[in-house]
Amino acid sequence: MKKLIFLILFVSLVFVTCQNASALTISAIPQKQEFSANDWIKVDIAIQGYNGGQIGWTAHRPDNSVISGIIDQQIKSEKITHQIIRDANDNEFGPWSINYAYGGINQTVHFNVKPLALTVITDKITYYEPDIMNINITSSYYTPYAKFAHSYFLDFYDQDGNSVIGISEIEVKADRPSILYHFPMLQLAKYNPPGLYKLKVQYFNSVSETPFLLGDINKLIELSVKHAATYYPGNDVTLDLIFTKLTESTGTIKVTDPLGNTTSSQFHPQSVHDTIVLKNLPKIIGTYEFEVDYAGVTETGSFKVVQDPHELPNIQLDMFPNKLNYRPGEMANFKIHTSNITTNSITTWVTSPDGKSSPEILLPAYTTEIIIPHRIAQNDTKGEWKMYVNYDGIVKNSSFYVDGVPVENGKIFDSTQYDIPTFVSAINSTTFRSPTNIAIDNDNNIYVADTGNSKIKKFDAKGNMLLSWGDVGSSNGQFKNPSGIFVNEKYVYVADTGNSRIIMFDKTGNFVYSWGTYGKNPGMFQIPVSINSDHRGELFVGDAELQSIQLFDTKGIYRDEIDSSLTEGASFSGIKALAFDSQYNLYAISTDSKILKYSNIGKFLNFYGSIGIEEGRFINPSAIAIDSKDNIYVADTGNHRIEKFDSNGNFLLSFGTEGSKEGQFEQPVGLAIDATDNIYVVDKNNGIQKFALYGEMNNNEAPIWIKNTAVWWAEGALDKKEFSQAVQYMINQGLLKTSSMSQGDTVKIPNWLKVNVRQWSSDQIDDNTFWASIQHLISIRIMRV
């Protein structure tokens, strides 16, 4: 009997063990988080422990309706794909969820279906029998092959909703993001009277209706407008109107200034030859467009307002280069700021060290701040160059210097440098109160300056707090708002900001030594905020109120200092953060939002950035760190992001947006990088986040320089060769497909593509649509690679 009981227990134990080992789990992953309007829904399903049978599913659609079914297909490989056949006719746009059930286990997935956008624009409102109606149809969904493309259906109706006579439904293939269809009004006027009509365009279940007028050709009059070609700011503009006959007592004139602002006014013609005088036009330099409407007839034209050579506008014009020194082959860019908009264009050119000027380039300028790029050629003369701009008659220039070894031609195609860091973990200690800085020792222990609590906190590599020391005060081991921290093999050095001193501890928090008092003399501090050490062990201290970086030995004895210099680009009023690269070059963040670079002997080498929201610019940057490849990372506090630069100060990428979620920042103020290239970001409000700098490559994302290059080419700032390089990068990454290239092949790009680029830059079309249009041009060999 005992043997039988033992046998039963043993078999039960084996059964439970096997049952646990084969526990059921369902993995359901949508192939897209956002499906296009006409896509089938596709979800990849894998079941661990699958032993045959049906899989049930229930889908909740955006209109709150529910559909369900079963999957009979046996899972013989790692996964199967569940498909829900649908198209845009179902109008099910928005959030979906599908619940999968098998063997008592459920798994729910969530995703979105993009709505179908349809826009129809006609070129005017009133048409006559000889006219051609130009109909522009734009949709968020299209198929770039006419054979497989869906169709727009065009119908015309009178004002009572009846179909017009003599015109059948028109079918137009949606094989491009934007279609221009030309409809001859003669077809409508032949069988239908003048009056109000409606154009209806249907695409799937989306409908757009556009009203228009068919005018009476027998009442058509002619209108001509004569005027001078140019005027000075403040001049009255005179328009001479000539009518074939007068039928109305009132007409309308619209004037659009160079910035796109439109004003309307009425006029009352007294004879077939009348005059309109436009007074008090804005004093903006550029081209003005006008439109005169009278009795259903429209006449358009333009005139220019040019700068009076004897009078310049009262504005402030400034230039900010992104660096001072460039290597041959690098891209320089200059931020232009004007205190007021007085024109819609700007002229730019450069001069070489031998005084030769490049051809002038005319660029659009619709805002108070624009970026002007300049590609430095591989064979450009070394020395001082100057970038000039002429804005509304005001001429400014900014010097820059070309020197060093030319950049390798293929460097820009190295996609690993554009990898976006990936979130790893967070230290969300509820005891933090405005932490500001961080340091990591050789054992990957983490030290945080918890400024608001006047404490230093030590964590292990997993974020577990090991110890905390300090409190508010001025005695040994006490702090007033400590904000800088540095760790070496033996000691922890803290910039005790409120007490204007540096304090030295061992790694268990025991006080060792302190030095410094409030003042401006050598060895004294005002607001010390940063501390770091070079390869010789000398300590460098940055002070937010002193125009010097002070050097001390490990015992706090003053040795030397790096002063703010009158050298171009090298002046500063205070320092906020310090870091060293593998060549022992020193990088310092100045209080005027620049990165200053010094050699290992303290010689000024370059500066990077300036104040601004653009890539490579900063608002109140607070921290800097350098990885194992000498790439530079800056906590751009005011822009809620981290920016990455290569070792020569060229912008590569940024990550982070404003917020409190993973990968978001509110006030990033501290940075540190460990030995395995993980970066730690201290946020005053959100604790500490850890990111892996190098991991999986982001091959599906184009780096920001791709779009910038395309836009600058469309505006005329860069030549076609630069844009072809961007296309080549996308091909190299497999984001565009093309046939194999021979050695002599080059990228040939039609100039009319600039219109698509402008639509892309203004978010009229998204990234996928733009690159799909490029792919289409390549596939039909309009663009040849």
C-alpha cells in the first residue's frame, strides 16, 4: 500500500512538473502599429505550448462594433499571420483592439488605422465656356502603379442636386499623392445653363464637394490692368483699369504681401477707364500679388517693392555660425536673426582667403530666423573665409576658418553614428529633490548630487541605493545646494555651490578635505558648479560667475587657470559643465549656450553651437559627456533633449521630447557615460534614466541631415549633388530600391521634384509618402541612379 501511494505521488509530481513546463503563452504582434486606410489587418501569432485546435478572436472596431471568428490554421512553424480583410470602404478609422483566446489564455493587441484624407481644390470659382477647370485631388492613400491603383470618381450636379446633362461619371486613377485633372467647361456649358454647380469627388467612402459658378459667356466682359513694375516702400501704388463695359457698381481688389498676408477692399468704377490707388501698403520688400474681381471677371498681376537705395530699414541683423573652425568637406551652417521682417528673401555669398567671391545665392526668408548652409569643398583653400548676407540692403559677414585633414568622403554614410539611444532603465527615487549632476566610478557605482536635499547619494549599477551623506550647512561634510560631482579611483569631489568651495570625500562618504572661499582671486569661487580631472589627475573647476576655469592638484592647491579670451569665439562669462575626451581635450559649456573646446595644454581650438531651438543649437545647456568613440553629448535643458555631435562638433542627432514618460525629459541637467557606453540622464523633475548608446541599428529611420539637405536643395542653398547624396544614403540603407549600379552611374534628379520637397518640409505630405514618390520616380526611371 505504501508503495502504491508513493507511486501515485510520484506520477502526480511528474504531471505537475510537465504541466508547468508546457504552460501556454500567446504572443500577438500587429505587423504595424498604424495601418494605412486601405490596409488589411495583419497580426503575427505564436503560441508556446500549442497542441492543436482552434484559436478564437474578437475585434473591437473604432465605431464600437464587434466582429469575431476562429482561426482554423494549425501553427506548424513558429508563427502564423491572422488577416482581417478590409478596405477604406468600411470607414473603420481609429483605434482597434483584437483579443485572441486559446486554451483559456487571452492576449489583446491594440493598433490604429489611419483615416483616409481627401482634399479637392479647383483653380477658381467662376468659369466660362472656353475655360479649363483645373482640379487638384490629393489623398493620404494611393498606389503608385496605375494598373493596381484605386480610382477617384468625379460627378457634376446642379444646385438642386440633379446630375448635369451630357457628362458621365469620370474615373481618375489614384496612382500619385496628388492628381491634377483638366476638365473642359465646354462639356458642361454645351447642355447646361449658367448657374451654380457642384463637383463631387468620391474615393472609397470619402466624399468632397466643391461648388463653382458657370458664367454666362454672353455677359462676359474684359478687364485689363496697367501699373508700374516697381515701387519704393511707402509709395502709393496706382492701377489703371480698362473695362469693355460697365455692368456692376462695385468691384473687389485683393492684395497679398510678400509674407502671405492678404487684404481686401472695394472700388466703384465711374467709367470704362478708371484708377485704383493703393495707399498704406506694408513697408515690406518683395513681390506683391493682386487680384481684381469685377462682374465675375478676375485679373491678376504683381508688382515689386524694392529698397530705396538712400534708406535702409531700422532692424538688427545678427549671424551665428555653428562652429568657428571647419575641416574641408564639412557642412557649415549660419543662423541669421533679424529683429523684424522687412523682406521675403536674403542674398548670400562667401569669400575665400585670397578675396575671391562665390556667386550670389538668393534664398527665401519668411521668418525672423533662418539657417543658411555652406558646404566646404575638399580642396577649398585653408585660412579665413567669410560668409556674407544681404538682407533688405543690410550687409553682414561672419568669419570662419578652414583647416585640418579633409573629411573622408564616405563618413556621412556610416549609419551607426545616427543610432538613437534606447531606454534601458530608470532610477526614480522618491527622495530626490532637484538632482543636478551625476558621476560613475570604475565599479559602475552611481553618485548623484541631490541638490535640493543637499546630499550625495550612491547607487549600485542596478539602481539600488547604497548610502547617502550630507545635510544642509557649512561645516565639514555639509552642503548648500551641491551641483557638481567627480569621482576618481579613491575619492569623490563635490562642488559645494552654495558654500563656494570644493569638498573631498572617500567613497564611503567620509569627509577628507575642502578648499575655497567666496571671491574672485585665484583659488576662490563664486558659484562653482562643475568639476572634472585630466589624465594627469589635475582637477578643473568651472564657475558660473567667473571668467576662468581653475586648475588644482589633488590636494586643492591652485596651479593655473584658463581665462576667457578675446580670441574670436573664445570668450565666456561663466562655465556650467566640463568633460574630457580620449585625447585629453577639454570641453566646457559656457553660460552663453556654447561648447568651448581646448587642447590638453589649454589652447582654444573651437566652439560649437549657439542659442536656439534648431539642431546643433541650445537653450540653457547644462551638462556634457563623451563616449568611447569621442562623440559628444549635451543636455540641452531648455529644449528638453539630448544632442549628439561627432568629435569635430558636427551635429548627428537628438533624442527626447518634453514630458515625463520613458525617453522624455522636462529639465535634463546631468549626464554621465559608463565604461560600456550607457548614458545616464539626470532630470530635475523625473529622476534618472539610463540609455544604451549603441545597440540595434535604426535602419528604418532617416537621420535629420537627409531632410535638411532636401529642403536646402529645394530652396537653392545647396546644389543637386548634395541631394543626390541623401538619396544614395537611403539606397544604401535599403530604404529605397534600385537596380545595381555601374561605376559611371550618377543620381539624376528632376528640378520639379522641389515642389514635393517643399510639401514634405511643410508637413503637407509625410515621410512615407515623400519617399514612396521618390521610389516611384526611380522605378519608372524619371530619377535615374
